[in-house]
Amino acid sequence: MDRGRLEAFSDGVFAVAITLLALDLAVAGPGQGPLLRQLGEHWPAFAAYLVSFATIGVIWINHQSLIRNVAAVDRTLLFANLLLLLFVVLIPFATSTTSEYLKANDEDARVATALYGAVFEGMGLSFAAMFAWTLGEGRTIRPVPPGARRAAWLRFSPGLGAYLLAIAVAFVSAQAAFAIIGLAAVYYAFERTPRA
Amino acid sequence: MDRGRLEAFSDGVFAVAITLLALDLAVAGPGQGPLLRQLGEHWPAFAAYLVSFATIGVIWINHQSLIRNVAAVDRTLLFANLLLLLFVVLIPFATSTTSEYLKANDEDARVATALYGAVFEGMGLSFAAMFAWTLGEGRTIRPVPPGARRAAWLRFSPGLGAYLLAIAVAFVSAQAAFAIIGLAAVYYAFERTPRA
Amino acid sequence: MDRGRLEAFSDGVFAVAITLLALDLAVAGPGQGPLLRQLGEHWPAFAAYLVSFATIGVIWINHQSLIRNVAAVDRTLLFANLLLLLFVVLIPFATSTTSEYLKANDEDARVATALYGAVFEGMGLSFAAMFAWTLGEGRTIRPVPPGARRAAWLRFSPGLGAYLLAIAVAFVSAQAAFAIIGLAAVYYAFERTPRA
Amino acid sequence: MDRGRLEAFSDGVFAVAITLLALDLAVAGPGQGPLLRQLGEHWPAFAAYLVSFATIGVIWINHQSLIRNVAAVDRTLLFANLLLLLFVVLIPFATSTTSEYLKANDEDARVATALYGAVFEGMGLSFAAMFAWTLGEGRTIRPVPPGARRAAWLRFSPGLGAYLLAIAVAFVSAQAAFAIIGLAAVYYAFERTPRA
């Protein structure tokens, strides 16, 4: 199996998904009130753009550190990677839904934000599956020592916990849940998979 | 001719097509009833997203195992590959049409699902053409032994048959036809082109 | 300068443009009459999809034969390539406009088809500029002998002429002009840039 | 870290963003007046398409000259690059907003054009951050001599100044600000990062 194409296809999906995020920013257009007010009322779309952009950007960075240490790609890794991409492709949809409903901070906003957190949780779990795969015998170019594995899991799990927490908090306050998801993106930016 | 660009262009088309699938998931937005009910009534869009994502993912995996064994790319292979991509590009359209009509399970749903099956049948036949091309003298890096060829055709044909069956069944029940197409994606996930 | 990135960026633009073509195929949806009739009345969209897909596919094939013989990429070639991509990016727009207006075969259909032809003429002229660039001293890996150059221009020019003819014919019949553009795609499929 | 994937992901984002620009060109369609008049009244969309296409094209060219001289990619460069892409992804949105409002040349047009200039200023500053990073010890394959650095900054800064000027001018005349942004694209086309 071919690492180059796994990377090329994944990079393509990451690039298209991250670029489609901006489609939600479009304002209603002339005749719908002053542009400045339209932009201001549109703040959830800009906030959700920043959070989703940062999350995709960070997962892309972690994806490349993980894949570059892989010794040989097999079907299991390809399917785990497809599962990751299945959630990445859902991000523009979840972002768009959250940004439409977040402002009201009502029942629907809670459903939208829980959905948003669930998509990120699914992405995180798929990434964890890929990471677990790399821990198998002979799967990485340089072996991952047990100490580094434990450290990596310790660093990795809080992010998964944060998304679960966000889903739970969403049933109390959509905007608080949204803030937790934003903080998880900041957290992951400093997280690193082991480079052995 | 250049294998790298055949792969890069195909990966780009696969990546864009698979990411555009999620555009159909968008709900009508605030003021159109509770979000949870909107999402629930939208189930055909989610089901069609899963089936189309899986089918594109699997054809991408099979595409890379096939191309990596190709000794030299010629114009015939490029055109067979373009034919494959012509059907891949139609998948978001066929998915969208099916997901809009599937729920009613009426005459229009039958037409939509038959169209969906026909696009996958076209994709499968184009892939079969590429596979047949690889069986020519000196076209693969490692030759494909006759036993492996026969085995590969035996494994490959049922998928093509399943799409034909789905088109036929569509004229009785759109949802049964849709289920057959979903099962074909699962089937192909375990199918492998010969690695000789 | 870097041939790999010229290819990667161009492949990305070709791939996105060719995949966006299918967005025009979307039907109006349930409640707008029988789906089969909607699809039938939509024939210009399907015809324009086929013609534009074939044209982008063929220009991509010719682009890769041209670029793979280039010895070193310079700023002039990068800008000629950007000009080519400027027209490639316009193709989904021109295709969409043509497919909306073609059926009436009236004044507006003539404008739309002339625009469609003009985008292809612009793409062809940009490609000709890139081809002319490759004829300079030391620009190709293997030199192009004068006989092959003349033969290449002889094969290349009719396509450019066909698009000009289509623009002229558009002012008499949009559908005849559209047919000429379709034939040019078939013509170019058999055209080859010299492989020296 | 991996230069190839930094390039592939960036090329993907540049390619998708540049291709999405043309989505704004779509006319209202049949029944909305003569097509020729619709196209004519649509001139801001065509002008904004040209300016944004040229700006993305030029930043892509400069991106590749910068990255190809990088000795080793680190997390700092990856994040500076993500910041650049964050602004690149905003270009289709800013282009679309500007082209909708530019014609009236009123208060809203000023806001839209200032936003357009601000997105380009953000892109320019992110690129400047990447350029500053390359000036660190041992970060480039061939060292950048101090004279070349000074020359590069002298050539680079006017573009950043032009976008600032455009934002200021926008509060007087949106169309004058738009013209300045167009001239900056022409300016950058002749600007080169040092090739050491």
C-alpha cells in the first residue's frame, strides 16, 4: 500500500473541508440592512469559522506527524483513516448548523452544539484508533518506547474528554459548550504525537 | 506518461467529490421547526451520505492498489480513468437526488434510486475497464498470474451485478434498492484487486 | 522554481473545476413535477456537463504531456499557467450559464454559447502560449525537432479555429455553436503535443 | 516535519479557494432580463474575480519560492502557514461581499472594500511572518545574505502599505480603494522573495 496517496487524498479532503468553512460567512446581501450590522449579527459564524479552522488545522498537523512515522500502510490503517475523514467531511455541516443556531442559546442551539461536539469526538476517536494502530509491532519507522506511549495517551485523552464534556454541557448552555470546544482546539495545538 | 499526475488529479477529484457529499446534510435552519425533528426527518440524507462516502472511499482504495502496480501509463488508461472520474463526479448529484426523493418511496423515489444505482454501475464498469487494461502483456510491474485473474473477476463481478440488481429492484421498492447499494459498498470493502 | 508544485496546484484547480461542474445537474426537487420529466427537461445541463468534462479532461492530459518535458520552470511559464487556470476556473460558470439558456436557442442562448466558446478560446490560447514557451532554446528535457513543431502547430490550431468558429456560429444558432464546441473536445482527445 | 505535506495541503487550499471565486459570477438566470445586460451589470463580480485570482496566484508563486528554500519545517512555520491559509480561505467570502456591494459605492461598499483590504493585509502579514521565520539561523537551504534581506523587505513592505492605504481610502471611496488593491496584485506579480 502507498503512503503517498494516503497523504495526498487526506490532504485533499482536509483542504476542501477547511475551505468550504468560509461559505457560511456569506451575508444576506444588499437590501438586508447595513452591512456592518449584518456582519455584527453574524458573529457566531465567524466564531465557529475560527474554531473549526483551528481544529482542522491542528488535526492535519497531528495527522502528518503520525503518518510520517508509519513504516507500511495496510488496509486497517486506510479504513481508520477513512473513518477520520468521514468526520472531517462532516465538520463544515456541523459548523454551519451550530453557527445558525448558536445565537439563540435555546433548545435548538443545544442540539446543534451537541452535534458539533459529537462530530469532533468522532474525529478524535478515529484519530485515537489510528494512533493505537501505530503502537503495533513494526508499524512505525522508529519504535515508540512504552514511556512515550503512556505520555502520549495522557496528553491525547484530555481532548477526547473535553469534547464529551462539551456534549454534556451543551444540555445546559450551548455557548458554554461551544467555548469548551474552542479551548480544546487551543489544547490540541500544543499536543504532540510521539516522534519516537 | 506520468503516474504521479494521474494519481494526484484522481485523488483531487475523489477528495472534492467526497467532501461535497456533506453539502446535502444542511438543514432548513431556524424557524423551520425543532432542529432535532429536522435532523430526524432528514435521515435519507444521512443514510445516502454514509453509502456514498463508503463507496467513494472503497473505490479510492481499490484505485490505488490497481494504479500502483501499473508499469507505464498510456493514453488508453488515462481515458479509462477519466471515464471513472466522470461517474465519480456524478455521485454527489445522484446522492443528493436520491436523498431528496427516497423518503416517499414512490415513483420518483424509484427513478432517483435507479439513477443512483446507474451511476455506481457506470463507475464499476469503468473500473472494470481499467482492471482489464492491467491484464495486458507488460502493463503491470509484477505480472498477474491467470489464477489470480480469474479469482479477481469472480470477486469483482458480484458488485457490478449488485448495482444492476439494485436498478431492477428500484422499480419495485426504492428503499430496498438503496439497501442493496449500501450492501455493495460493504462487499467491495472486503474485495481486493490482485496484488500479484 | 518547482515543477512539482506547478503540477500539484494545477491538478488541484483542474480537479475542483471538473467536480464543481456537477453542481449544475441538481433538479428542482420534490413538488416540481415528476422527476423523470425534470431530468428530461434538464438535458442541456447533462450535455454541457459532458462537453465541459471532456474538455477539462483533455486539456489536463495535454497539460501533463507538456509539463513533463519542461527542463526548468520559470516565472514566465508560471504566469502563462496561471492564465490557463484563470480560464479553467471560468468553465463551471460558463457551463452553468450555457446550460440555463441553451434550450430556448434565442438571443440569450447565443450570448451564453458565445461566452462558453470564448472561455474555451481563452484556455486554448493560454495553452498555446505555454506550448510556444516550450519551443525556446533549452526549455525542454529533450529538444523538439522543427518538423515535430510544425506538425504540432498544424494539429493544435484547428481546435483554436473551432472555438472561434463556434463564437461566430453562436450568432446564428446557439445549439449549432454548442455542437461545434463538443466536436472540438473530441478533436483534442486525439491531438497530442510532441513528445520529442 | 514534512515539507511535502505542507506544500500539498497549502496547494489544495489555494486551489479550492481560487476555484470557488468563480461561484460569484453566476447570473440570476432566464426571466431576469437580457443576459448581456445581466453580465454588464455584473461588472464588479468580474473585476473582483480578476483581482482576487491575481492576488491568490501571486501569493501562491511567492509561497512556493519561499518554501522551496526552507531547510526543515517546524511547528512554528506550520502555524504561520495555517494563519496564512486562514486568510486565503476568507478571500472568496471577502470577494463575494465586495462584488455585491461595490457598485453602489456607498457606506456599505466602503465597509465591504475595507473588509476586502483587511483580508489581504492579514494574508500579507502572515506571509511576512513566514518570511521573517526563514531569516533565522540555519532555516534555509542556502543562507540569505543581509543585503538580500534588506532588499526583500524593501520590495515586500509597499504591498502591505498598499492594503493599509486601501483600507483608509475605503472610507472615502470604495471604488478607489478597490483600484489600489488591484494595483497591489500587479505590484506583487513583479516582487520576488530572495532566492539567495
